[in-house]
Amino acid sequence: MKFQRDISMPLVETDTFYAFLNRNDIYHKFANNFMSKINKGEFEAKFSSVSLIEIQLIYKSKEIEYEFEADLVELQRIKNIEWAPLNTASSFTAIYLRKKYNLSFFDSLYVGIVINFDKQIISQDSEYDKIKGLNRIPLTSFT
């Protein structure tokens, strides 16, 4: 699957980053294949800067937050990563959708970002399936 430059790009959810960085994750193989496609320019997607915050919080909760530095180096090695920022429009949308669909804080931020530009998200989280107008692309589709 290759997106043309004039077509919007899906947003990559944190579960893909986490699976890529964690060799013990059940989706690591799929995430590794996906990130390889990004690195080679075979697939285009946006990554949310919010994911960097969420991953740091996950590492902190597991008391391994200082391992994130090495993982950041790993992420920096990947070419063709485009970052999608969180802006005020996305934040307003996130608040509205968090209430409407009872989404978690971070899930609502990703939906707030993606709903305003592409309406596609790459994730294993089926919570996104309940959002009207949003298309979830399972990470497992990248083999």
C-alpha cells in the first residue's frame, strides 16, 4: 500500500511505536515491517508528537523511563517520519469526542488530530472503530 503525495496520510497511533520499540510485544514483527516501509519511503504516514509524551509516561510507569533515551535514538534513525502536531482545533475536537465516545485521554487526542486531516489511523485498538467517519487500519495488515 503506497499513498501518493497528494493524498492525506494516516496517523500512526502510539501502540505501533511501542510495539516497534518493544521486542517482546506481540505486534513487534508487524511494527518492525511497518517502520521499515516508512524508512524506505514505501509508505507515508504521520506520527503524532503526542505519542512521544505517552510513551515516556508508559516507560515512567514501568520505572524504565531512562531506557527511552536509547529508544529515541532508534526512532531518529528512521527516515521519512513526518510529525503531526497537536493544535487548538485538534484539542477542541479531542475534548468533544472524548465526551461523546468516552475515549481515553490519549485516544481522544489522536482522534482529534486525525479527524481534522485524514480520518485514517493505524492502530490495533478497536476503540477507534466506534468513531463515525474514522477508518482504522490494523497494524497487522503490514506483513
